[in-house]
Amino acid sequence: FFAVAKLVISNGGHVSFEWPRFSTGWQLRQLSDSLNKNKFLTVEFDGCALGVRSLKTNQPIKKPYRIATTSPELVNAIKAF
């Protein structure tokens, strides 16, 4: 991921990375260093706010997400919900 992300960013593209909000992976030094170095923005939201539903019951599912991204447009779009 880091090698591809670096290449994409160096060519003017945007990169996004998603894990569940409370995943311990967010605390990995290599990840946090890369996110800071490349000025990633983060946005948190619950899946139910964007229409995530159970396939069995069709009930909304909270599912807490965190996305790290270099795209301010993505952050703004998610915050608009």
C-alpha cells in the first residue's frame, strides 16, 4: 500500500484508506508515520448515516468507519451527510 500510495500521490492522484474506526491497526507506527508524512485527512462516520443496512433484516447498521485520505473532496462529501 505505501509504495503504491507514494507513487499515486507523487503523480498528483489521491489515495484513501479505510479500516473500522476502532481497529488497533490505526495505531501502527508505519501507518501513522505515512499518514502524517503525506498529509492525509481523516473522517469518521457510521455506516447507517450513508445507508448501510443488514441484508437479512434491512435494518440500519451502525458500523463505525474511519477513512484516511488525501482527498479533501471525499472528506467534505462524507461530512455533508
